[in-house]
Amino acid sequence: MEDTVIKKCSKCGDIARYSPNFNVHRKNGCNGDLIQCNISDDDYITLWHIAKDNDFFQAMIDLKEKDIIEYNLKMSQFRSQVQQKKSRELQNDTTPRCPNCRSSNIQKIGGLERAGSVAMFGIFSKKINKSFKCNNCGYTW
Ligand SMILES: [Zn+2]
Ligand SMILES: [Zn+2]
């Protein structure tokens, strides 16, 4: 993955991720100079999941400069918040998925295909009780 750094536009105050050699803020024709901020890419992504707000990013950048202990404390709180949010999202994810590879690229095996497999393999066909097929790995269940 390409390295990214966090930069702030000196004109409009927008804080975002940029490639290291990108120095002009192009968004909305702003053309302001970009100044590198002292937070890591990982920290920025964590903060971004908490609040997509320039003032909030700036407050955390200031805090890191002023009080690194408090900053690290806040960052670890934010990190666990983001983790909890992610695991909640995973639990609430009701998309049917392949139990083998977790792909959501699955299809219902229609009555026709099932009837076909009964006709071909008889009553002992393994396919008989299965109603889904994974288009990713071919698993049926
Ligand atoms: Zn700007
Ligand atoms: Zn699969």
C-alpha cells in the first residue's frame, strides 16, 4: 500500500490523507498549501471513524503537541470504540454469506437444479437438502 500522510490545508483548514509529494489542496478549487500534521495515518483513520470533523482532528493534533499522555489515552479509548462499533456492525450484518469463505456472492439453488440432481443421482444425492451455492468457492449448503 502506498504511504499516506495527514496534511492540513493552510487556506481552508481541511485535514485529510495525501500522498507525501502532494502539496496543493485541489478540493473545490481551493489551491491552498498543504502542511503536514503530526499525527500518523493510523491515528487519523481511527479519528475519522469517530467523527469526520476538521475541528476534532485539529483538537487532537493540538492535544498531541500539548499532552502526549492524554493524547495516547484518548487514542486508545477511540481505538476500542471503533473496534466495538465494527464488531456491532458485523453482528448486525444480515447479508447471507457462504459459511466456507464468507463471500456474499451466493445464489439459491432453484427447484429445477435440485430436481435435476435428484433425477441424475437418485434419492441419495447430497445436493437434495442444500439450497444455497457459493459462486465464489462453489460450496453448497
Ligand atoms: Zn483548502
Ligand atoms: Zn464460498
